[in-house]
Amino acid sequence: MAEVTRVSTEIAGKEISFETGRLAKQASGAVVVQAGETMVLCTATAGNVRDVDFLPLTVDVEERMYAAGKIPGSFFKREGRAGEKATLTARLIDRPIRPLFPKGWNRETQLVALPLSVDHINPYDVLAMNGASAALMISEIPVPTPVRSVRIGKIEGNFVINPSEEDLAEGLSDLDLIVAGTDEAILMVEAGANEVPEAEILDALDIAHGEIKKLCALQVELREKVGKEKAAIEAPQVDVELYNQIKAEMGSEIDRATSVEDKLARQDATKAVEEQVLERYAPAAEQLDAAANVERRAAAQLVFDRLEKEIIRERIAVRKVRPDGRAADEIRPIDIEVGYAPRTHGSALFTRGQTQALSVVALGTTREEMRLDTLGLETSKRYFHHYNFPPFSVGEAGFMRGPKRRDIGHGALAERAIVPMVPSIEEFPYTIRVVSDILESNGSSSMASVCGSSLSLMDAGVPIKHPVAGIAMGLIKEGDDYIVLTDIAGVEDHLGDMDFKVAGTENGITALQMDIKIAGVTFEILRDALQQAHDARRFILGKMAEAIPGPREQMSPYAPRITSVQIDPEKIGLVIGKGGETIRGLQEEFDAQIDVNDEGQVLVYAGSGEQADALADRIRTMTKEVEVGDAFAGKVVKTTTFGAFVELAKGTDGLLHISNIAPGKRIDTVEDVLNKGDEIEVKVVEVDRERGRIGLRLADDPDIVGKSAEELASVGSGDRGPRGGGRDGRGGRGGRDRERDRGPRGSGRPRHRDPDRA
């Protein structure tokens, strides 16, 4: 039997445990992390050495539907490509761990998280983040320190550590904040919020870091018990003599090239200097073999890369000069054009410097909502955002084979920023899709897509609660010198120490994403960054308001028209009809689509507003409680010896007694005046809900013209026998089924059941 090692601790009253030695023993490190009945197997495996100049790390999350007692909904009934939730969780694992790998580690490395059991109380994502770090800790992979993750919610004004999945799914928490870090510092933050102030975000980060320290200690305890010896690596060393030589002779050229303000021109200038350095200091020598020449060139390349980074960082952090000449808190020029694509339901072109996003809205029916086949409680989404980053946006050529993980992550961030502002389905009964295509990129493209999404939604007439804007902040820290940068460009993101994206409204933050590459980022720096982001957000919102002050009152003529009607759930049958006959007839008559849910909400979809309104009025009439005084344009559906049954609405009939068919005249039969199919104007003068009967008079009957509902009730229908009406007094066809032939007119006594109505 394998020796099993288990350690545990308590976080916010819940036990969290790490177990190793039972499963996946051939992996470099394998840990099962558990909270409640949610279990995740996390493995870390080091493979072969690769001759690459980047970290060969892959993170995969493999959702298994059996973990939640489900069978996959696909045709093959088998899990396929990773879904959005699995991809986002993989990114959450990757982002805080990747910067901790030592330089020079070039063995193929894979982290895999496999949810084994999901209890829908404890979300598996944060457990997977902790388990992946624990698996690394006990493996030979030389990651020096554990990473711990925790989730913070805010329910009824109070911060909650690791809130339940149900609380998150039902929207009870105003904050969903995931924080990862070490004993010393926060490394990563991912959050969605409902207009939470910056000060409360800082408080939540402080609480999260306190809990992080507890679980870091637990991972260290596990490593001390079963951890393997870490693999030795040789980090690439800069040739000091060559470094000093190139710095002295080419440092000014590198400084000049990297100071060009335009992105593409700067790249060209820097590339030219790089080629000069490599040609001058690492030329191919005939007396050396190929391997030696490659080594010389690699040494010169390493020096150039180091110098480029140091020169740019020193210029920004110490001299306070940014690559494009802006001040630390200066935002690049903004240009906005709404309604750019005329045939779409809504569109906006948002340009900030050399970053440009085209966001387009498509509106659909609730049948077009996104169905989710995942391990979570959420089964559908009616608002979703897709982000695309084609290679031409950065002047490159490349394969386009669907969204990459980065695209999915940026799309989810922008979606999270907008979701709190999306109107409820009762207010706006549409499915909403927004697509943001990045047409140019020089940093902050995800935040450009947030701004573009908000603008395009307003252009489409979607009544969002408040406009949302986003800004990307950066940090460069050299010794005691540091600078917080607003609206970072690509080079500042690449060479900086922090990428801090903040989105929100005038009232607070709706989404936040932060990645920190260094230790020593204090809460004072974070506070400065949040305040600077707040000021920038307000400035951008002002620019957006100049372009479009609020949602348009009229939707695009090309958008479908959807009208919502709320009816009594007990009257759903009247709308649907026997075997769906009624609802099909309405859809054919009005060339529209009707959806009815169990709560009595009827959604009407039509090509024009007039069609939608007419159909909605018909449904209201059909399901309305008939009252004395109501007027109807009805159709005679049955004549009898004692009167005519008039259809007031689908499934609701009333009786016009023979004595009231020709006011002031005596007729022998109903057919002397009325026949089946005739359309007449009638008024309700009597409603007997207990017996399900409705009495009618002609609308132009002199006895009732100009009378109030109370006066009509006293006039009555002139008939004391059975009336038409609905079953159980609610105006359905059942009343007609109960009608009986009266025999001689005026007898007032039913003689036999009408055979056609039996």
C-alpha cells in the first residue's frame, strides 16, 4: 500500500486539506486538494529539456462532468475541447506561478487540474490554484515558494472568505475577488464587482493576504514531509566584459532608438540597432564551429536584451520619461465613433492612441442565449462578450484558428465589467452578444474593448444602468524609485513590473485584473494606482458621454422587436391552447414568435414594433380578467335557441341573450339577425365568476349607452339562465361546454344540454 500523507488547516470555518501518495504517483508531484465534498487532483510533471528561449510551461484544467453527476450534452457524450470556465481557471493557475520559475528552466513542464468531485458549495477553481502550487512544492521542479489563493465576497455589506458557489451564482455577493500570493506579497488579482469603491477593494485585498499566509505555511509543511530535492539549474549569465563594452559603445544608440515615440518606428529603430550590435560583437568566425558561433551570438543577444530593458526602465522610473513622451498620468488621445457599422444593431469604434477596438452588438431572442454545459450551477448566459485579436492588429501575419486562451481571458474580463450594468430580462428581454475586434494594438486592448462594449450597447438602445470605462495601469520600480503609469503602452507592459486593469462606472469598480511580477509592491503603491485609475476612468467616461450621453431611445430598425407581457401563470393554457393550437395560430397570424415561461412571462418576438405591440395586446386581451363594462369586438361562434355565443378572446366566450339581439324588437330565432361568423361590438354587463358565466349586450343598445360599470351591472344581461364564460370563472371555454338549451324563450329553466357543446 502507498504511504499517504495528509495535511489540513481551517479557513473561515472550513477545512481545506492536501493529500499526496494515493493518486498519480508517476507524476513529479500529485496532490488532491479538498474542501467539503469538492476534490481536485492536481499534478506537476517535468519532461524533457527543450532548446528554447522561453519558459515551456503548459497549464490544463480538464473538467469531467461525472464530478457533478452529469453526462456531457454533446452528440458523442464525451468531454471535448476545454470550455470557457476550464480555460479561465487554467489562466488563474498560470498567471501567479509563471513569474516564480527561475531563469534558465527549460524542461517541458505541465500542470494539470482534474476536478474529481464538485459539491456546488465550494468552487473548484480556487482549490485547483492551491493544489497546483502544492504539487509543484513537492516535485523536483525548482519553484522556490508556494502560492496560495483565496476568494473574497461581500454579502449584505460584510466581507466573506471563500463564499459558496450558490451565493456567487445567485448574485448575492457584490464582490467576487480572487487573490493569489506568497507570504511576502500579492501576485495576482481577478475580480468582478457591483460598483464597489476603491477603498473597499483595498480592504478586501488586505483580508485576502492574511488568509494567504495560512495556506502558504500548509504547503511548506507538506513539502517538508514528502518533498523531492529540487533540480539544479544553471541560469544564463551575462558576459560582464561584453556587457560593459556594448554599453559604453552602443548604449546611447540603444537609448535613442527606444525613445522614438511611434510604436512601429520605435520597433524598426530598435531592431536596426540590435542587428548592428549582433553584427559588430558576434560576427560569424570561420575559425569557430557552428555551435561556438551560436553561443557568441546568444551572449551578445542576452547583453542587448538586458541593456534595452535597463535603459527603458531607468528612463521611466528615475527620469520619469515614458517611451512616447507622456506624463505618468496622461492618457493617449481618444477618438470615438458610434454607429460605425450601419446595418448592425449597435456599434462603436473606440481608438486610444495606437489601440483601436471595434465593438458590435447583436440582439436576439431568449432562445438564442448561450447554453452552458459545465460543472457549475449556471446553465445559461443572456449577455456574453467575445474578444478577437487578429495578427494584423500588431502588424504581423499568423494563423487564425479560433480564439486563443488570451482572447478568452480578455473577453471574460470585459464581460465581467459590463454584466452588473446589464438590465434584467424583465426590463430588456433580449439575448445580447457583443464582439470586440481589436484592429490595432499598442497596449490596453482589453480595456478598449470595455469602453467599446459600453458605447455599442448604448448605440443599440440597451438601457444599461451606467456607462463603463476601463483603464490599464502599470508600475516600474527601480530600487526606491518607482512610477505608476496610466494607460500603459505595449512596451511598458512588456518591461514593467505590474499590469493593473481597472474597469468601472462613476460609482465604483465593476472588474479588476492585476498581475505583479515582483515582490515589494506595497499597499501604498496599490492605493496610488487605484486612485490614479479612478481619475483616468472619470476622464474617459467624460469623453464617452460627449460621443453618446446615454442609451438611444430607439433601437436599430434592423433589430428584432421583443415585448414582454406578464400574465397569470394559471392562464398559460389559454395562450398555448389545446395541443399548442392557439399559440401556433397567433404566431402565424402575426408572423411572430412567442415564448412562455412557467412564471407567466410571455415574450413576443416580431420583425417590427407594430407587430409586437399588436400581438402583445391580443395576449393581454386573451388573458385579461373580464370585467363589467369591458367592450369587445367579438365574433359569433355559436347560435342557439336562446342566444348567441360571442368569442371575446381566444378561449373566452360570452352569451348575448336572444332578447338583447335586436333591442326594441321581438325576433323568433337568433338567425333572423345573427349568424355564425358575424362580428359585432358588445359590452360585458354581467360576470358570474362562481359559475363561469359572462352576460353581454350590444354596444349600441340604447339601454346601456353611456352607462357606467356600476349602472351596467344593475341593468344586467336580461337573462337569468346559464351564461357563457370561462371554466372556474376565469373566462375560458369551459363555460361554453356547460351551456344548455333553454327551450321556450323566457322559461328561465334549462331543459337539455346542447349536443354540439356536450
